[in-house]
Amino acid sequence: MYHIITNPVAGRGRSMQYQSQLVATLKEYSLECTTHVTEKPKDGYIFVKQIYEQFPNCKGIIGIGGDGTIQEIVAALAELTCNGEKIPIPLGIFPGGSGNDFAMTIEGGKAAYKKKYKKNMAAITKTLVERISANNTRTVDLITANGEAYLVAANIGLDARIVHNAIKYKPKYGGQAYLVAAYKSIMQHKNIPLQISVIDNGVIKENNHIKDYTLIAVCNNRTYGGGLCIAPPAKFDDGKITLCTVDGLSRPKLGVLFPSLLVEKHAKLKEINFIECTEVRITLPPGLNTEKLCMDGNLFPVEGEIHFKILPQVLDVFA
């Protein structure tokens, strides 16, 4: 039995149509399935725990939604194992959200994804079900932040503030909320004093003193935010974290950063650095509890230390 977990508000409300299409196609291939529909944040996490306890012969979980929906699912899946062992349940990803970065990357990138599918959900459904039927999987890494697993990227600083503000502006601005949030966040921008320790296979590579940063991204995937290529060196199956740090920038310099991100030229800026490692520790100064950590589009309050750790080759994804 395959279990489908659907976020009904993903894809601007079209995800329930995707679910119906997926169920029908699975039946065409004689694959049994059942559905679970989320109603509030963390429901995806709760459903996975219930599925594992009540259905020991579960053949796979399929998430319908964006990166945030999938993050809830992988967070629960990662807790089904310990000591870096393989997660016992494979994951299918139906890209039904506004940001589908992992799905796009595993298909060869945003351009290749668009060319192949042309927003044709019937084609996406058929491809996914064919892979499930053939048990065609690819084993990938996960990253944990203080024990909470994610698949794509986590960030703190400017981008997390943009996501936070976009949630407030969505009722008024709809699809333009992120543009409005980006403008407002840049106008209100302030750098964050952070201490970062970088560890690779038990060896400390860097142990910085407190320094101002505009943005920190701890990446398993090259892109986030619907195709923004924040970490070109990142690979989701190399057993490494790709840490992207952006030194403290003034507001005028942010006007240079964002256009360079869009054309993947930001790696040439002297304020941006990439480090490959297996662990990262980020420490916020005492009393700084206003920042948010954004993991695959989901926001978490943070204070004190955030410990990131790679879980290499732990999750099978239908691919």
C-alpha cells in the first residue's frame, strides 16, 4: 500500500486535483493507495508517524505539495532510523507547490524540468507512477538542523526574513507577495552577528569569531525559492553540506547581489563563500531571538546554537 499525503492549499489550491489524478493513475498500474490530507502545519509529520505505526507493510509515501510539505514528511521519516541507517520507507515527490526545487533538480534543473513537462501534470503523474511501479529509486542525503531533517536548504538572515514577510503580505498581494516582501526586507535590512564553526569528518575547518552576515544558507540542493541557484556546487548525494555565507552587506550592495543571483554570477562576489563540510554550528549572540530559520520554506524560531549535520545516503526517492 502506498500512502499519499496532500497539502490542499499547495499549488494555489490545485493539489486536490493532482491527488485525484495520481490515485487514478496508480490504480491503472494496479498499485493500491490511500490518501491523507493535511489541515494545519506539522500534519504531514504526524501522518508519517501514524503510517509507520499502523501500516508496517507501507511500500512508500508520496507527498503532493511544495518543498515545505516534503520537509515535514522527511523530518518524520528521518526519525524512523538512527545512527545514519537507511530510512525504511521510500519517498515519492509530486511537485504540486509553488517551490519544487528538489523535484526540478533531480530532473536535471529548472530549464530541463520545464522543457520536459511544460506544466503538464498528466505527464508528471505518469512519469512518477512508472518509476514507482518499476521501483526506480535514487538514494540521497538529508541534513538535520538541531535534529529536524530537511531535503533542500536552510537559511537564516535576509532570505528567511523575506519568507516571513511574504506570509504577511500574501492575503493582500497574492502572487506578488514575495516581490513586495523582498523590497520591504531590503529596505529594513540589518546584518546579523553570528559565530560559525565548520567541521568536516570531525576536523574543524573554520571557527570564526563573531562576524556580521547578511545571509547564511546550509544547502543539500543547488537551488531554493523556486529555482534560485544559491549554491551551485551543492549535490544532494555527495555526503556533504554546502555552506554558503554572505558577509555583511550594505543596502546598496544588496542591489547588486539579487541580480547576480538570478544569472548565477554571485559566486564571483568577494563577499560570498562556499565551504564543503559535514557539520556546521551557527551561534547567535545572547538575547537575539527575533531571527527565523527557514527550512525548505518552513519557518522555525531560533536562538542560541543551531547544529547542522549531514545524513549521507539515507533516503530512497523514486526517481
